[in-house]
Amino acid sequence: MDRIDLSDALEEAQRLLEAGDGAGAITLLDALPEGDAPGGQDAAETLLLRARAMIQKEAPGPALRCLLRAGEAGIPADAIDALYREMEGTRLPVEHELALLDWLAPQIARPAAVLRHARLLVRMRRFDEAEPVARRAAALDPASALAHRLIYVSVLRSDRPERAAEAIREALASPTKDPSYPALKMTLAGMEVEDRLALTEAIGKRWPSALGSAGRGGDLTLSGEGARGSKELQAYALALEGRLEEAAALAQEVEETNVGRHASVRKELASAVIAKVPGPEARLRPLIEDDGSEVVRSQPSQTGVTLLGLTDLAHQLGYPIRFVDAFCAATGAASLFLRDHSYRLFIGGVGSLAPDREGTIEALRHELVALKTERLIVVGQSSGGFSALRYGRELGAAEIYGFGIPSSIERFLTGPDSRARALIGKLRRTFPPEDLDLRTILPQIPSRAPIELYYGEDRDTDRGHAEDLEGMEGVTLHPQAGFNAHQVMPRLIADGRFQRWLEP
């Protein structure tokens, strides 16, 4: 073709596209000569026309590739963005979309495109690149909750996760709605007490529901007890009062509401667990009075059995501790629950008992004597399980149980488990390395009390932590087949195992 013919061909392709005939346009463009000379198949104008044709044919991958090539060949970014906008809201291949946005987003000031770029960078785990892009998105649209969320997530995955608190403060100073930060409670746990309380208060005033969700990051997923007054909690309260029919009906409603949704295992097994709850007439002693203290104790044991529970970062043992205590009270066992108000995984002890771990162990010995303990059972839930294994062996426990526990702090930073980075940073600054790895700690303790580790077999992070301890003397792994939840306590109550451990 001569130049006139090439010009006519491009004009004809343009007319075909305006008529909605993308296939016809591609046929015409394929007949052009190869090369990047004007009118050639690789010329900028031709590539732009081909991109339009591919969009009409609903071929997003080739369309995105053509847009990128057209931009690199000299088509202005605004023209490329105009066609990219036509594809927004449709399912696009991530690799090709991200490649285009790597080129396009820095050249335009459209908030949606910059935000999409940040989101894809996070999805592809390019966190160092994602943070400045997310910050630019927030600068373009300060009210964007997603932009602030992406800044926070990128910071958490950086080499300095403690900066996440500052990212939250920046969002508080903007007009954004609640960014729904993941692992928010865990991030707060990584702060020093005074700073944590101040930031928690500020969050509560600005976004009242931000800290009330059970799933807002979990305990090492930060699983909490759910919003206060939730139907699930109402069901537990009714069961403790002995109103089992009402509790069962409410539990059934909780389960039905969560069919087909990503619900916690507590919700999925609510009815099965409620059916096992000992009501007032089945209990041999009063329930504990839980005032939220670091140390909560029951009346002395009637059987010699005492349960020592080290709670998770949500200050629970899989369930609110009063609910767990009902099972102890049914057998006459005593209970002693520890909370980690310092958010240091009990590694440095319990502040209300003693200033350090050694003093805490000695204080606990006196507590156990006062509870008339002859056989000690120690249970650690999630983060509380790290020290439960050590405390249990140092206290001479008969049995030690860990539910989805961490085995070493370093695994959070070097392995695939990337949760709790801000908290882990605080622990590493506070304690020597030898205090942060159970593989180092356990062999130094003379006791070889049996340690039973329960975890979801299909939950990679919890399985990895448990398998770190496999083969150590006295340690037995109990992977729960077909289970992908962090919480294993609901299953252990539902099938009666937890109750059997408490029997005299």
C-alpha cells in the first residue's frame, strides 16, 4: 500500500469501529504492512485503533497490551486512559492491567486509576511500590477509605510495620470514612500502652464501629467475641442462664444467617456448642465474676483439678472466659484465667502478679495452692499459647493444650505468616531472641509434661507453627482434618473432648 492507501485504510478502520464492527476493523488492520512506520501494524495510531477493536470484541488482554504499546509508541496518556476507562468495572487480566497501570498511572491524575494501581500492587504483593502509589491516591482523593486502607496494608508489610499507627493517624486527619483496617487490634497491640490508649480513643470517637467487629483482624487473626450484644453472644448468655431452648433457637438463627458466607467457626457450630453448655443446675459452683482484670479466678477446686487458661489478644479462650468457666464449674474444677493487657504474649509475665516472668510463675504457684490444685491443666489459645507451653511445664502441669498457637516469633517475619508485624516488632525490641522461640525455650525446662497441639490441618499458618515443634519430647500434634479455621475450641466443645479433659 502507498501512503494514500494506508491513510484510507486507517480511516476505514475508524469508520468500522464507529459502526461497532471491531472484527472488521481488525481484519483491515491485519492487512497493513508490518513495522512501526506510519500506517504500519506497529505504528502508534494503528495500535490505538487495534486496542479499540479489541475492546469492542471483549478481548481485554490483547486490548490492554495494545494500549500499553500505543502509549509507549507515543500516544498521549490521556488518550490511553480514555480507552482504559471504557474497560473499568469489567474483569481484566491482572498481569496485563498492572503492566498498563505501571506506565499509565504516574502520568495521570485520575484518582480511580491511581487507586486501582495501588490495589493491584498490593494484590501482587509489591508492597514497597504500593505505598507511595496509595499515598498519591489519598492525596488526590483524601476521602477515599480504600486509599487509606491500602497505605496501612502496605506499611504493615514493609520493613517498618510500626509506621502503621502513623498511617491510621493520617487517616483520622482526613475526611475519610472508616477504612476497615485489617488486623487493627493487632496493630494497636504493637504499640506502647499510653500511645495505644490514645489512638484507640481517637479511633472510637471517629469510627465507633471500627473496633467492634469480631473479624477485624483476629488474634493472630485477632478474632474477638463479636459486636457486643450480637445474637451469638445473646445465645451464650441465655445458655448460661439455663434458657437452652431460647439459646438454641437463637444459635440456629445465627447459623442460618451465615449459610454460604465466610463465617467464623463459632457461628457455624453455634448450635452444637450451645447444646453442650451446662446450665445453672448442672454446675457444682458459681461462675467466675469477670471484671476484665488480668487475673480472674474461681472458687477453689472441688476435685483437685484446675484449669489455667492463657487467653488470646482478644482476652478470650476461644469464647468469653465466663462461658468457658461453665464447663469447669460443671465438673467442680477450679479455673484461673490470665489476660495479656501488655500485649507481650505473657513473655514478660503478668504485670498485676509480678514485674517479670519468674515472679509471675512464683505468684501462680501460690494461686494454684489457694485453688486446692492437685492436677493442673493448662490451655493456651492462639497468642496465649506461646507462653502456655512454657508456663505449663514450669508449673508442673499434668497436661498442656495449645490451640492454633505460634511457635516462634521469627516465623512471622521470615515465613509465609505475615500477621501481627507491628506486635512482633515490639516483642523483638523488648525481649532477647532466646525468649521468642519455643524450640529454644522448651528443651531448657526439666519438665516433659505432655503438650497437645490442636490446629486446622488446612490452615497453613497454624500448621506451620505446630510442625516447627514436631518431634520435640512430649509434643503431640493433632491436626483437625478438613479444618481451615484458626479457632478449634468450638469443635473441641462440640465433640466433648474439652469437657473430658476437665473430669477428675
